[in-house]
Amino acid sequence: MKKITLIGLIPLAFLFSISTQAQSTATYDINFTSTWNSSDHGTLPSNAHWSDLVGANHNSNITFLELGGTATTGIENVAETGSNTAFNSEVQSAIINGEAEQWLQQSFSPFAAISSATLSDITVSQDFPLLTLVSMIAPSPDWIIAVNNLDLWDQNLNKWRETFTVDLFPYDAGTEDGFGYSINNPETNPQGVITNIAGVSGYPFNSAKIGTLTITFKSTTLSTNDFASTNEVRIFPNPTNTGKITVTNSNSLDQITIYDILGKNVKQLDNINNKDNTIINVSDLNKGIYIVRLKNISGNTESKKLIIN
């Protein structure tokens, strides 16, 4: 059995927008349920299982994987060993560069071929409507299921997509040789490309799907001018090295929450709508990039970037 490397789960419903204007957001449940079976996909090994379902929502400035493209180190590690560390680093770099909004990760249950994983209450913003997800078919040389650049925003109707499903099929990542459910196979040299191997001669898979991804629409927050008051809200000094920041005109706010780059809530102030200016002690936070989420008394939210030097 290949060793599956797990890293700490990051809050999945984290709104990571750094837009200066209020924008539309949507909340979804994302579920993958496998149909991996011996009748359609060859005789399964006794330890057949899935690595964590991982990925991100992002914009069109970045593509983490694509059919016919070569796998990054992160995707290669997921495909060959189920390790998510390098892929997580690729996503975090994209977040810092303003190309992705949040890292997504969820384990499967049970530890078996027929299993499922659900990412619950995932909030995505209009600036980052594309979804990329991947999981290893384990054990295998380098086989995965994946969706890439799946657009949750309906460009034609100019609104968030309602509930829909996507059939998923096995992909070969093009990084390791082998046609059976095995590990420790030789490296593919030169590296190949990501290909759909459903029904391809030599592989154990027929043309049947290996599972279904269901994207369930739950709610939306429409772009609105109700949050216009935050155009007057300012955070200073920013960047800061003073140990304190001031949020001006905070009398329009109900809550201020600070998140680190991984989406962890590191500080929260509630019921602040009577204060013209709010001073926040950030001396206990490490140097780095943070997101300050502002929630007004109408329940609308906006997020701003904070840099602590």
C-alpha cells in the first residue's frame, strides 16, 4: 500500500477575497462518490483506496493541471504517493500571487474503493470561480481522478451555476510506467502527459466512469452597494511593524476577522458597530500576509489584505 501523507485540514468555507469592492459569492457542497469496481476497472487490490481529495478554487491566470499537459511536481506527488505537500505549496504560492482563493482538502470514508469525500460549505468568490480537484487512485503507478478549471460561474447567464454533476474517469499522470495496480514502478522518461485512460488498451479500465462529482448549490451573496460604507474603511498602517493596526470608520461594521494565509482564524472582534475607529493588537501575529474580513451590520462582507513586517 502506498503511504498517504496527510497534512492539517484548512477551514474550507474561508472567504479569501482581497477585492476592494463587494462582489458576488456562492456557497457549495462538493461531493465525489466513487463507483470503482472490479467489473468495470479490473480486479481490484485488497487495499484499494483513495488519497485525500485536494485542490483549490482559482482564476484563469493559473492552471494547476490539464489533460494533455505535463504534471507539476505537486500533481506528480499526488498521483504517485498520495502526498499533498508539494501541491499545497503550489496552491499557497498562487494564493499569494492573487491567482487562487483557498486550499481545499477532505479525506475519504471508508478506506475502500467504494468511498466518498465531501467538501462542505465551500464559499467561492466571483474573482476565483474555477475549481480544480485531484485524488490518487491507490495503489497505482500514477493514476488519478481530477477536474480542472471547472467554472462555477455561468458566463452565459451571468450567475452562479445551480446544482450539477460531472462524471469522472481515470487519468494517467504520465510520470511513472505501469499498467496494473502496483507501486514502485520505473519513472516515465521522458515525462509523458496527463491522459484519459478509460477504455485504453493495456489498462484495467473499461469506458465506464469511476465516480461522480456532485456540485450542490446552497446559497449566494449578491454583489451589492450595501457594503459601500467599507469604501471609507481603511486599515493603517499597512504594511505594519508597530504591533497595532487601526480600522477607521468601523461604526458600520459588526465583525472584524483576521485570517492567516492558510485560512486559519487568528483573531476576531465582534459587536464593534458603535466604534468610529477600532485599534487591533497584532503583536502576537507572525510576520506575513493576512486577510482582514470585514462584516457590516447588514451581513455583507469584504476582505482586505494586511501585511505584517
